[in-house]
Amino acid sequence: MSLLTVENLRTYYFTEKGSVKAVDGVSFSVDKGESLGIAGESGCGKSTVALSIMRLIKGGKVVQGNITLDGTPLLNMPIRDFRRIRWERISLVSQAAMGGLNPVYRIGDQIVEAITTHTKSKKREAWDRAEELLRQVEVDPSRARNYPHELSGGMRQRAMIAMALALNPELVIADEPTTALDVVTQAQVLKIMRGLQRERNVCMLLISHDLSILGQTCDRIIIMYAGKIVEMGDVQALFREPQHPYTKALLNSFPDIKSESRTLTGLPGRPPDLIDPPSGCRFHPRCPQVQDICKAKEPTMIEVVPKHYVACYQVQGAS
Amino acid sequence: MLKKSNLIEFWRVYKQRKTAVFGLVIVVLFVLAVILAPLLAPYDPYLRVGERFEPPSGEHLLGTNDIGNDVLSELIYGGRISLFVGFVASFIIVITGSVIGLVSGYLGGVIDEVLMRITDTVLALPRLPLMILMAAYLGPGIGTIIFVYCVVGWGTLARQVRSQVLSIKESTFVEASKAMGGGNIHIMANHILPNVMGIIIANAVIEVMFAILTEAGLSFLGLGDPTHKSWGVMLYFAQRQGAFIQQAWWVIFPPGMAIALIGCSFNFIGAALNDLFALKLGKR
Amino acid sequence: METVLRVADLRKLFPAKRSSLFKRKRQFIHAVDGVTFEVKKGETFGVVGESGCGKTTLARLILRLVEPTSGKVFFKDQDITSLNRSEMKRLRRQMQMIFQDPYSSLDPRKNILNIVAEPLRVHNIAKDGSIIKEKAQEALELVDLPTSESFLAKVPDELSGGERQRVGVARVLVLGAEFIVADEPVSMLDANVKAGVTSLMMGLKQKIGLTYIFITHEISLAYYICDRIAVMYLGKIVELGNAEEIINLPLHPYTRLLMEAVPPLHPDDKWGATISERGELPLFIEPPSGCRFHPRCSQARDICNTEEPPLVDRGDEHCSACHFF
């Protein structure tokens, strides 16, 4: 049962040097109660996907595509109506919007503001709810009286999660929620997120460059490269048998304590220019298994194994 | 930093601001005009070449002043004085303020304390009254004007440079330079200075504007040098000799317009430079 | 194997701002609080810990970018804390640092040639511009970056994070330094770029014979590239030993916590079973009494509250600072 569907999304940013095709034909869906991860290097477009869903794109626009929430199309909705969707049905936890926490207001006040702008709750009620939310993310409710700088990084992140859950949304988008945190704090925060997600049966869209955390917190994963999806499937299947050369290279870049060998292979080169992307498959300049057809024609997504999709000629057995 | 491609890029963004381009054009025209004064001015501005307060005519495009000098010639030669004072005063202030700001900000400690207390004092002084007092005491002269203006004027730039230096000082690339053995002089010259050049230049331009305006003001009040007729001195004589009463607008308008125009122009340029450098810093 | 660096009871205290006007006693942050270890020539010595453990301060103490409050640092048996300015400057030719942030460690107003050649100018090696350029190009080649005129003329803004870090490495190599402190050199890079730069650093170690102190908060990365590891917590070393041994048999409860927290790469493997959602790195100024880790330790007992455990060798040079493990 799909909650969110994204069809053929294209979002471009307009700069003096040309349009940056940040997201260029992305389609996927998120089922009710599912946790979907989007992985890729910086600049691959994963944050842009999140911002497109939330209609928060600045300096660019969604030039094509459909996004529906439980059947309701979102992109063309009048902004007045969409504002009710934002936070009530879809909310965002973002590192970049680390201005998500205003330093001059107390934590409790900020959560209360989120609640009172969308519902008719009185301040007292809203404050109680804020304390309850903090309790759910394992933060002492008395900390609601503190300012952001008085909390540690992990606590701030949890406060932002509490804020995102304030109105019981159906979908929470988390964009690099733990990047600036220490490894132990990261583990704690992700544990809480996964726990709450399962408990409330909320959909989660988790965006990160760190495949290892996605492997532990998501049901399905999408791998993006240069604005396109290159592989998509169940977490177990994708990690055990990655198909796309990029996915394989990415997995090899992560040190694994459990493995016997102690070598790390990276991926040479850098992500392509999105104003003038490479022809055919955008990964071809860096692909160790490139063939002529890869340079000429862009590969389409094909289901190689049930529910496991890849966009690569190598895998599909093209000559 | 002065790479060709940098300058081209700089100009591309700069010319997007119409006011800035306008300002630049005006300044360039004025500077050219005063340099070519001997060629452009029809008469020697200190010679009596006509009757008192003759209105504009074919012979005297801007008429004559109270003692018969040609106003147009006065204007062009006067520009030399005004602009000269402006550029020199700005130059001195920029050097003084930058050095103090640089040394104070980078070295910190006691030196910073002492220099900043001095700066605070200078900033707290009432500039105009003090300038008037000093000028009255020292007697008329271009040197006096430049001197009194510089003595009270370097504080703001010193503070601005210092605060910029303080933030750059904490950058990792400065630490990297120390780690490789770079000494204080090396770091100040190679890393701190190039990175504060932006605001220094922007401020320098605005200082020229202030200097010109202040000189005009002081001269108008009678503290200028009557033997070196700047625009301000022209206005002083105009007022003293009754040009306002006699409605000899051709003696008042030209110098006034010149001051206003050049002031605006430098302001536009300075504002544009300020924005440009702020943008560059913001990008980081 | 000869010892290149020896650190003896190194301590650095920073004065903390007074929290109230009435507190008489000055409060201090114990950034590094009695650290002792040795690094042998040719090895990669890892310092692992979360933020606030003092590893960054330790890096700066080793290179004397910050003066120690007490304790000594010996580089090749020479006490560097007693050197004067010019002697220290000469020594810096042999000990260099790679910084964490690729975006602020390069002067944005300089081109690549100037950045890489700066150490040559600081130490007055070669006045001739063409020799300087040659040496810079040699360094760039070592880090697999282009040596063309157009690349030398670029400014940091035009390079990616990974390329910038490589420039940082080139800058360190240009003087022929053999001892390098790398302060979280790859933590701000994307995963595959991380791997590339790390491989580069390890490759150079083999090729030129470098000794690294590698500081990181990622214990899994340390396992991959370090020969020995020191785990730090709140200014002290809590475990020290051979990298393989520590990973396979972590002794100190904090080390075990760090290992638990690393997400395993196989979705089947369990993650963070013993990590409770509560309990975080304290924002203490004055450290807890007794063992610093005891407030977070699931195995703490009474003695942990009162007595600080020393760092003791448990056999095979694997040391831990714990009353029980």
C-alpha cells in the first residue's frame, strides 16, 4: 500500500552558468509503515528529492513530475493548502535546516509553536504535549525550558525529531540526521528513530551518504548517482548482492570491522557536472566495467530479481 | 589575486549595478578633467578676466565670481584641490587604520589593549568641533585640512580591519601556516592582509568621499586655504561676497553640484565594493 | 625499531569561563589530562575517541601549536617543549600536520602552486621560482594530482573536497617531512573519497617511509589503517595496544561501547544491542571522580566512583585503564 509516490521527478536549479539538473527523472514509492533509505555522494540529488517533496526548493523548481500522498497530488496544490500538509502529514528533520532550531527560543517554545500554528491547541496543552514528545525521544522533559545551545548535539537532534513528530505525521523525511554526531550518539538517535517509526507505523524517508546506517535502519534502499536512481531494492538483497558497479564501489568504501581483509578501495574521479552531464549512463566515466553502449544510451531501470531494480547494461546482459 | 580572470569576473558582477558603473564613470571623468585642467580650463582661475558676477555667456560659460575670475576655470582647477585632499587624506587614513587594525588584531594581548583604547578615544572625540578647533589654531592650508581630518578619522577603519583580522586569525589555513613554521610577519603579510584587502579597498573609497565632503565643509566655514581654491573655498567666497543675496546662482551651483556628484559617485562605488566583498566572504 | 615520538604525562588545561561571579575557584577544562605513549618509526599510530576526548588538543600539543600545561614531548629524543623559536621552526620541517577541514585549511586567495610551495618559502629553500615550481609539482605527483599550469593556477574554490585534502597532503610532503600528524583528515569527506584519500596516505607511507599519528572518531577506519591504537576518553587514554588485538578483544568498557556503536555493514548483524538510549558524553568541566567513564559504564561498581584506574599493561603491550577489564 503506497503512501507516497514520486513519478519522473525532475528538479533543476537555475544558475548563471546554466541549469543544474539536480534530480533528473526519479521515480519511487514508499509503502505505509516502511522505512526507505536514499543513499549517494554529496551532490547526487538526494537532498533535492526531499526538498522537492516538501516544496522547499530555492533557486530552482520542479520542472516535471508527479508526487502524490495517499493519492492526493502535491505539486500543483495551492500553497495555502500545502502548508497544512507540511508538518501535519509530512515533516522534515534536516541537518542543513539546523536552523530548524532557532537559537533564541527555548526548545519547548519551538515545539509549541509547531503545534499551535497547525492546531487549535491552547499553549498549556501544547506545552504538555511538547514534554510528552521529549519523553518519547528519551530527553528529560524538564529540558524543554532550555535553549538549543544548552543541549548537546545528540539532544538537539532528538528535540528536532520530537518537533517533527509533534503533529503525528504519516511521513517523516530525515536528511542526514546524524552526520554531525559522534558514533555512540548516532547509534542512540537512530535507535530511537527506528523504534518510534515502528511503534507508530510512520513512513520514514532516510537520506544519508552513510550506507552503513541505512543498512541498519531501513527496509528498502535507493542508490542515487548524479540525479538518477541506479539501484533500488530490499536492504538485505542489496547489501548481500549489489548489482550496479557504483553500489559495489560504494560498499567497498566502508571499513568493516568484521571483515578479514583490511583494504579500502575508493572510487577515482569526481561526480559529474550536472549542468552538462555525461551522455548515456552518467556513471560511465568512472565505471570500471564501461562498454560502448553505456556512453551512447541511458540505461533504463529493470527488475533483475523480484523487487530489485538496477539501471545498468552490464547487469542486464546487454552486449 | 589580481589574476586577469579574477578581474574579468569582478567586472562582470560589478557592472550589474548601474549605480556603481555610473559612479565609476563620473569619477573617471572628473579625474581626467582635473588632470587635463590646463587644456580644458579657458582661463587662469586666479586672474581677473571679467566683471564681478557676470552671468554665464559665450566668453564665460559659467560666468564670473565676485572678483571677476572665470567660474568654469575655478571649477576645474578647484577640482584638483578637492580631489587631491580626498585621495591623500583617504590614503593616509587607510594606511594608518589598516596597520593599527592588523597589528592590534593579530598580535592581541597588551598591544591590542593599548591600541584599542587609543582607538576608542579617537572614536569618542567629537570630530567636527575638534577639526574646527585644530584648523583654527593651525591656520589655513591644505596641509592643515588633511592633517586634522586624518588625526580624527582613522578609528573606524582600524576597528573594522581588526574585527576582520580576528576572524581570519582563527582560520585553519592560518594554523596550517604556523604548523609549517610560518612566523607572525609571514602570516600577516601572506595570509591576513590579502584576506582583509577587500574591506580595506571598499572603505578606502568611502573615505575619499568623506574627506572631500569634510574638506568642503571646513572650507565653507572659512577654515580652508584661500590661496588654493577648492570647491569648498569657492562656496565660502560665494557666501561671504553675497552671491546668495545677488542671486548669482552660477557661482553657487557648479561647486555645489560638483561636490554632490562626486560624493554620490564615490558612495555608489564604495557601496558596490562593500556588497561584492561581503558576498565573497559569505560564500565561504 | 626506533622511537620517533615520546609523550610523557602530557597535560593541557584550559581556563573555563566562570559560571557565576561568586565562584572563587577557577574552573578548568581538562582537555588532555596525563597522556603517555610512544610512536615508533614507520608505524601508523591511531588516536580514537569521540568529540571532547582531547584528541584534537593532543595533536596540537604534539606539534607544539599549543603549549602544554605540564608534561613533555620528545621528538627523536629531543625535548621539543624546551626549544626556542628558531629551533622549533627548524624542527617543523620534519613534523607536519594534515587538517580536518578541506574547506578552511587552504587559503582561499592563493592558487595551488602558492599553497603547496608555501613551506618552501617559509624555510627559504630555493629562491629560484622554477625550482620551487618543480618541487611543488613533485609533491602534487605524489598525491595523484595534475601538475599542469592550469591546475597550478586554480584556487581552492575550484577543487572538490577530496582534491583539497590531497593538496593538504602535498603541502605536507613538499619539505620531506617524515612524521605526520593527521587530525581527522577524512571525516569531512564522502565515503568513496574517504577511501581514496586514506589509501593514498597509506600508499605514501610505504613509498616514502612515513610515520603517522592518525586521529579519528571512527574506530572502524582506525582498524583498517593503524598498527596500534590509543582510545581516549575525557582527556585520558583508556586503552592502548595493537589494532587487531583491540578490535578483536576490546578490554575497556568504553572501547566496547564504541565498537557496538559502529553500524555493521551487513544488515543481518545486530547493532548496538547494549547501547541504551540514555546517557551521553557529559558536558563536564571538572571530570567525574574516580574513573571518568563510570557514569556511563554499565559495569561500574563502587570503587569506580572513588579511585581512578591507572593504565596498566595486561600482557602483550595491550593496556587498559579499568579496575576490572
